[in-house]
Amino acid sequence: MKKLFPFLAVLGLAAGAVSVRQAIGSDHQDTPEVELSPRMDINDVYAFPGSSADRIVLVMTTSSPITPAQVAGASFDPNLLYQLKVDNDDDAVEDLVLQFTFEGTGAGQQVIVRGPVAPADFGVMNRIVDVDPVVTGAVNQTLDAGPMQVFAGPRDDPFFLDLEQFFRIVPDRKPVSGGLSQLPDTPTASAFRDPAPDYLAGFNTLAFVVELPVADLTAGGTARLGIWGTISR
């Protein structure tokens, strides 16, 4: 039986077939619902050239930040549908989807991947496509499915932003509670430090990564791709 998933969250990224053209935005903990349910929160979507000129890598991350103590038990939500959507004819509507579902929890969790394939629904309503999975296997290892490679599991989540210096440059934006609220307003600053510190050093995120031929995404369309992610229940 097909499952119906109402739309919950989306983050967009416009990308060229082998290189990123324009990043629309980065989105973390954007609503109270996803802040209370971090595995429903999309952190980032990436697209970049793969291991050869005819391949592309797609990445989506969620559940940040995961502390080192939490990594061993971190797992994707088996009740959610994670998707990467691809528009290849410049109409801002998905033509292809890559769908990721999960069974079990913890280190023994299994990832199930379908696609790229035409979606069963468009826009805010989403269903698991009625096709056989292209790959099923354990998280935390690279899985091969012919020309496609898949990884799902915890990964380091670097975030190079000099927040301490930012709140000295714009002190009225400083939080009213927490460690950053204790920063003195002086000395004031007019520039960031170089290099910027990794503000999330030591923290992780849950990521799924796919490398596949560019032709699998551009077939029947153009060389320019619009790529975004959704998480649905």
C-alpha cells in the first residue's frame, strides 16, 4: 500500500549539472516544531561535482547538532520520508525524486533508496514511489548500486562563523541568555577574525550522500538543475 506523506519542510538549492550556480539559503531550526523534533529539520542541501566530470554528488543534512556522546545512538527517523527533488526543465516543479526511508534505529539501522524516478505526487503532498529500491543496506558505510553510491549516517558539521566577533560588531543582536550573552560589549570590532573559528567543532549532523551520473538527472531535460530537499511525515 502506498503511504501518503503531507509536506513538512523544504530547503532549496539551485545548481548546475556539475557545479553549484546559486545557493538560495541555509536553514537551521527555522520553526518551533522542527526545533523540538530535530530529525525533521533540514540543515543544508549541497550539490557539487563528483569523482569524475560526468558525475554529481548530492547531500542533505539533518538533526544538527549531535554531540560526540550522542553519535553512537544517532539515527534517522523511520517514520519520515526524506527526499531530494530535481527540476531539469526550469519550471520549478520536481521532475525526478530520490527517496530515502529507514528501518530500525541506532547502529543497526537500514537505509532504503528509490530513484531517481518521476514522483508520485508534486509539491506539498508526497508518496513513496511504487518502484523497487535501487539499494538497501546498513547506515555508516558506503553502499554501491551500479553507477550510484550512497552513504547515510553521522558526519562532522563544520560551521565557520565568528559569532563572538559578530556580536561585538552588532552588539544589539547578542542573545539575552546562554554563553554568548556573557560576551562583553567591549572591545567593539569592525571585522571578523581570519581564519574564522569552527563554531560547531566537535558536533555532528545526520547526512545522506549520493553520487551518481549527471545523465541520470538531466535525461529528458536541460543541463541546468534545480535541487531541493524535503522531509515529510
